[in-house]
Amino acid sequence: SPSGVEGPTSVATTANPMPFTASPSGNRKGRELEAVIEGLERVISQQRVENQRLRSELDARRERVDSRHRVELERLRRRVAELEAGSNSEDRRRGQVSRVRR
């Protein structure tokens, strides 16, 4: 309130906005809330399982891609070595030809 003086609300009601009631409707609400909580716990559990499955799938996919990249990298290294070897032999041949022409 604007004057700073509290109205008819008691301290007990302010501290506990949902006081305990023994009425059947209160019991029903409690059961409904428990059911909601259990449902949310199931959803959380399912999401954790799904996340783990997706992580495993992603790891496996990364391994496959890494493997393909390793194979391709090795193929390219062999090709570079072949080209360098061919280039070196051509250079030697040119050197021999130039010596013969002199």
C-alpha cells in the first residue's frame, strides 16, 4: 500500500501464499501437480536419451568423414610424391642432355 501500512493481510498468509488445505480439491491439485512433474521428468529422461543417441551418431559421422579425409590425403601425398619423382627424373634427363650438347 502507498502509506506503507499493511492491510488486513496477515504475516502467515504473506509468507505462505498457498496455505495447506485438507480439502479434497487441494488433494486433487497436489496429485495433478505430481502427475505434471512426473510427466516432465519422463520428457527430460527421453531428451537425455535422444541427446546421447545424437551425440553418438555425430561422433560416428565425424569418424567416417575423418577416415575419408585420411584416405584422400594419403592418395594426394602419393600423387605428389609420384609427380616430384617424375619431375626429378626429367630434371636429371635435361641436365644430361645439356651436358651432351656442350
